[in-house]
Amino acid sequence: MNFESLANELLLDIFDYYYVIDLLRTFFGLNIRINNLIGKYFQSRVMDFRSMSKHDFDIICRDYLPSFFDSVSAIHLSDDGATPHQLFCFLSHNISFHQFTHLRSLTLHCGPCKSVQKSILSELCHLSSDLTDLSLTFDDKPYFHSEESILPFVNSIWSLPNLTKCYLCIEDLPVSTIVSLSLTDLTIKRGSYSLDKISLLFKHTPHLKNLTIPSVQLNPDNQIELPVVPSLNMLNTIFIASEENMVAKFVEKMPNLCHLTFRTFGLCIDGHQLEKIIGQNLPNLKVLEFRMSLTPDRHLDIKTQVDRLLEPFQNPFWIDEHRWFIQCHWISSMDNVYLYTLPYAFDYFDFHQSLQSKSTLIYDDDFYQSYNHVHDLIVHSPSEQNGLDLINIRFNNVRYLLIDSLLNNHFLSIIPNLNHLVYLDITIFNNDPRYKSQLQNLLNRAPRLYSLRFGTGMSPSKFCEKLVINLRSSSVRRLILRDVRRQWYNNLQCALLSHSSLGEQCEILEIDVENETCIYDLVDSMVNLRALYVRSWITSANSATANAAGFVPYYDNNEVIKTFVMITDEEENADALLTDGTSTRFFDL
């Protein structure tokens, strides 16, 4: 049996095992049938360009993408650290999103480049009417100077006739003045919403079912009357309020709410009051998730205060009728008490060695004691004798982990599974010889670890000689060695790094170096490097900072530079012409 005799369904399954660039290089152009199958494949798959080298990305945009304008249904482009300024490169190929005539899903992560932001927002006016799912993230505040100037582009989103799901992470985002009859699922990640803006949002999105907004300002002096939103089933927000009755007045406008997730800071809604709010206003509520923080009275015993907080949550309404269990944890050295539902429903947790807890849970239950929603975990100063056996907390799905000191085996029992860890951020404060073995043990337990950051108190020489050159990880591809104290790596230390196991496989590097020759050495010796974020202390004979374009004559004769974007922190980063007449862009950090 030869390849072309295989059924179409089997070939489509085979395509799933290829990266986009390898799929196109291997199969496109074999014959009309295979070409049509690749087009059909992209009708049901995301064309995801994240983590793709600039070299491969340019090939796809130039040689392949125009053949699939009528086929591609979903695109994901990102300006994150792995693919800096990918959107600029995409637009430089004179490709517009309106050319994708059947585009149903678009995800864009836009960096701080103002011209790219302007182009992307302008493109919103010309998106396919088939679009049902839109996600926009801007790392920096848009180039617009006011909410009014960005309003036309927000209105263009609300005007998309079939858009049902929208994720917006953009600073100072105004509320659309256009009514969307299709939008049902809305997530807004930045800013704070007054009752005025919430009222407009509800009026102009009348069929909203799921809403996530960063915060709602419930000011008792604001007399705005909210419209009733009978379609709303799920709400996730932070309540900024001084009185419990303001929360009650807000949620009474959502009579069919089934799922409520909220946080408060400084306001703790008493269990009896929360029971009243639910009983009177939310008859259909099935899922309740909250996290409330408050400052305890220093003059009273903390454990007595915790008992008083938990007591209202121990009646039949909470325990028997709804099986909503509550936990309270506090940190002896800090002035905060946290009250939250079990299982813990939020993606962030700040863990301290002196953490203590008490709950209304009447028996051990793995489901209710789960912290599997936690993806971002910060761990502070674990020690050998910290009483962790008293805390029944386990984190099994951590993707981002920050640790600031030694890790012992006893402590690591709270993170029994590191299979999902992608980002590891390590802050080291001394030269303890146990670090190397402990960190290596951590790396061995993290098979999917991609990014490794060191915020180190060590000098670069000791850091390279004692730590980095001895560490091993088959999965790490990104190293972040830039420190807030700006410790500069010299030529020898750069050489040690580039010839280490981590350096040889590194694809993205962030580092501060002493001079421009360090940059040349890194580019020459790190053969897999495709993105370099670098700050140079001295980049010219007179100790002045050189314009990034000054490096072009060197890079123009070096094939490696063709595969990545170099980014420096000069104030001026103009376009520079290479000898072949093409333009190379250097961007600010």
C-alpha cells in the first residue's frame, strides 16, 4: 500500500502529527488531491504560529498562506517572548485578515509597537462576517489617547453579526455604543467598571450568558438603575464595595444566574448575609465560588476571629442543602485572612511557610480539598521545620512556579506533580551549595518545562561556574538571565553559558552583557537561538549606547540572524537596510 492510496480520513489524522511548517513542506504540491485535503484540514484546525521561528514563519506567509485564504478557519498570532513582533512580520507580507474569507476564530497577542496596534485595530473593521470567536490582547496601552478614539473599533467588534465569544485584554476599553445581538460570552481582563459602564454593557449586549470582568465598582452614591439581564448565567468579577447590600442590589438584576465567582478585598460578606442574598435574589444558583480577604483585629486572638468567620457557614443551608464548604487560611506574620470556597476555584495562590487553615469540611474529601485550578503558584521561604504536615494542600496543575529559597523534599510534597510546569522563576539569595542538586531535582520532575528564569543574587561568574553550566533539562528552550540589578555578563561568562547544555538548546535568551562582542559571540555560538533580548553596557568605543542598526553590517553576513529578531533597549531603533535591499527592524524592549 502506498501513501496516496490511504483514505482521506486517515491522511487527515496523519496531518495532526506534523507542525504546520513541516506539513506544508512535506505534502503541499504533491498533487491536487493532497492540496485540497490540506485545505480541508485547515478548515477544522487552528493555524497556530506561536513558538514558530521567524524563518519558518516568513516561508509560510510568503509561499503557502495565499493558497489557503479560502480554507483557514482559525488563526493564532502572538508577539510574546517566544515570537517577538510576529504581527509586524505578518503585516509586512501585505496580508490582511479580510482575505481569509471563512475565518471563524482569530486570536491576537499584540506587543507595544504602536504602528502594529493601529494596523490591527483598523483590520477589525474588515473581519469576515463568519467570525464567531475573537481574542485580542495588547501588552501596552493602545496608541489612542482617549476612550473616544478607540470607540469606533470596539463598535466594529460589536457589529460582527455572528460573533458569540469575545476575549479582550486591552487597557482603557470603552463600552460599545452598538448593540450586539449575537455576543453571548464576554471576557474583559483589564480596567474597572462603574455601574454606568456596566449598565451600558448590559443594554448593548442583551443576550449575554457568560461575563467575566476585572472589577465592578459598587458605589453607594451611584444611583444608576441597572437593567435586568435574564439571559446571564455566569458572572466572574471582583466586587469593590464597602457594604454588603450593594452586592445584593447588583446581583438581583441577574435572576437566572447559575454560576457566581467573585473576589473581594477588605470586604468580607458575612455567611448569614450571603445566605440572604442568595435566597432572595439567586434562586437558580448552583455554583458559588468566592475568595474574600480582610484584615483581622490585632487586639483579638486570630483563631477566635477565624471561628467567628466560619460559624455562619456551618448551618444546613451551606452544609446539607448546597454542600458549599468554606476554608479560612491565615499567615501568622501577615495582617491578612482569606476566606474561600472549596475546592479552591482561582488560578493564583500565594503560599507562605507559616500558613495555617481551618475549614467547615466535615470529612476528608479529595474533590473539595483540590487546588487543581491553581496554575500560578508563588512559594515563599520554605524551611526545614515549617509544620507543612498540618496543611492538607496539594497543587497538581501548576504551570508557573516562583520560588525564593531552598526547597526540601518535605516541602515539595505540596507539589507532587510538576508534569504541567511550563515556567519556572527562581530567586536565589545566597550561595548555598545545595541549590544545584535541588534545582536539578526540580528540573528532572518537570518534563514540559519551557522557560527558566533566574533572578539571582549571585555574581554572573559564580552563577555560570557553579549553577547554569551544570544544570540539565531536555525541555527548556527559554532562558531569562536579566536581573533588576543589571548584572552584566562578560565574554567568558557568555562563552560558558553558550556551551552549557541549557545554552546549546536555548531558542530565546534574555541577558545583560558588558559589550557588543558578547552579542556577536552569543549569536555565533548558540546555534538554536531565534530571539535575543539583550541590553549592552558598553556598545561603542566612547562608552555610548549604539543604535541597534549599527549591528546590521555584522548580522548581514551571518545567516543565523535571518531566523530571529534581535531586540535592544536603545532609545532609537530605526529600520536598517541589508545589502539585499530588504529592511530589518529593531524594537525597544
